[in-house]
Amino acid sequence: MGQMTENRKNEPDQALPLAGKTVLVVEDEYYIADDFRRTLNDAGADIVGPFATVAKAHQALDEGNFDCAVIDLNLHGRGDYRSRTA
């Protein structure tokens, strides 16, 4: 999965609960990541990601251009949540 940014800021529909918010998505399973992306986008969020690796997620974390994150704590079968926190 590569970096993908979906921008809805030019669509000011305040009825959407996540309008104006940017969400980082970190998930290694394609269908789950795509479901998160679509669901959050439908709620009005701008999406950063999804990212499938800790390294790519850390790059996005360093940039810090998001309001909150949805993070898989078991990336590639490794349940080390400490590497996911920043």
C-alpha cells in the first residue's frame, strides 16, 4: 500500500461528523484498510494513508498532519504496541 491522501476540505458539509478532521490510517490488511478509508471518508474525514508498515507510519507521525489515528496494533503478526505509540 502506498501513501494516499483523500482531501474533502473543499466539500464543506458540516453534517458530516468528521468534517475538517484528518485521520491517519495504519493497517496491513488491504480490505480492512480500504474499509477504514472508505468509512472515514464517508464521514467527512481527510485520510492520510493507509500505511502497512511501522516505518511508513512513523514517517507520517513525524509529519504530524492529522487530528487522530486508526492504528492496527498487530501489524504483520507482531503485537508490539510500543512501536506504534509516539
